[in-house]
Amino acid sequence: LEGPRGEALISSGWRQLGMVAVRVHPQYAYRQLFDTALATLAWLAVLFALALAAMRTYLAGILRPLHRIEQAAAAISNRDFVNIDAQPRTTELQQVTRAINSLSAKIRDAIAHESDRAGRLRQEAFEDPLTGQMNRRGFEQSVSAFLAETGEIHSGALALFALSGLEEVNRIFGLGRGNEIVKKLADTLAAPGTPGSAIVGRWQGPT
């Protein structure tokens, strides 16, 4: 930096006695520039810190729905079909949220439908429609499972009941009356007050 220079003449009346020259030292200008630079850097640092804090808050608000979507996807993979109630503000994330909710609902409905269907098939395969107890297949499977759990030593009793004269009851009083007798026998055998863990099933016909 070149310091400014000032000159002035010294005279006495009409007689010129000399000249005075004044020059400002540039050190003062350098000091002022240095102080200005420090102040500017300080303000820039403050503004940068505020900008970072604002950006962090803004990104946290944007990424929060993504965290919910991640949690929902993990829950769906664990067969917990949840819905994301909070809708994000961005359009793209709203579409992703709606897709996740729709996927969760469809999978939940599909699994519920298949579970009901599997229950009906199991009921048809192993349950007697008249008595509501196990049929021959279900009875054999339950007994086999019970024997497999108890190991090599088994204890228990097997009772086989046969209704004599059921054909005559069906012929005289009708099939409905005979079915009532069979169901009543099955309900009595499977009553909650029956001691032990009774396995009740209908083998076939009146048995």
C-alpha cells in the first residue's frame, strides 16, 4: 500500500521559505485491514455454524420419515404388519410411505386369508364334521404325536365306544336323531371335567 502524501509551501509574505511534505505510514492501513479481515472471518464462522445447525435440523426432519419407513420394512420382515401414520412433507417420501402401507396391508390380508384357508383345510382333513372332534386320521396323528413325545415308556388307556342299535334309531327316528346321539357321546367324552389329557376322536360310523 502506498500511503497518501501531502505537500504544502511555507511562505512569508511574497517570499517562499520552503516546502513541507507529509506522508502517512501504511502500517495503519495494514492494521485496519487485518482487523477487518479478522472480524469478517469471525462473522463468517458464526454464519457457517448457524448454516450447519439449520442444515442438520432440516436434514433430520427429512430423514425422520425414512427412519420410520426403515422400521416399518423391518417390522414387515418380522411378520408385524404395521402402518406408517405420519405422512412426510416431501412428495416422493409420501409416495414411498403409501406404497409401504399398501404392501403391509396386502401382505397382512394375504397371510390372514391363507391362515384361514389352512385352518379350514386342516379342519376338513382332521376333524369330524358331525361331532366337532377328530376323525380317524386326526386321532391317529394325535396318538402318534403323543407317543413320540413320551419316549419309550408309555402309559395310558384306550377305550373304544360303539353305539349299538344306532341303525335302528336312524331308521325309526331319522338320521338327525342318530346324529344327536353320536354328538352327545362325543361331547360327554371330551367334557372339560374329564380326568387326564383325553384324546377324543370318531373312528367311523357309530364308533
